[in-house]
Amino acid sequence: MMSKRTVLILLAALLLFIVIGSWLRQQLRIDACLDRGGHWNVELSTCNGATVGMLGL
């Protein structure tokens, strides 16, 4: 059986992975928007004015 410390480390690593993954996905969406000539609306988390193209996300 795993020790409490090992379980806590694994849970912390999982939480960190989820947070970093979420942040990275948002950054990639913003980058794709800007690459297509649009601008990113921070309040709505949407891309405005971009040309239609392959996002890959």
C-alpha cells in the first residue's frame, strides 16, 4: 500500500498537470486566433475577426 506522502505527491502532481494543461490549451487557442488575424476577447474568451482556417484544436 502507498504511504500518505506518496498519495499526496501524486495528487499534487495530477492537480498541477490539470492546471498547466488548461492554461496551455488556452494559450494555444489565443495564439491560433492571433495567427489567423483575429483579436482575443479576454472577457468572453473568444476570438473575433479571424479568418476561417484550420485550428487544430
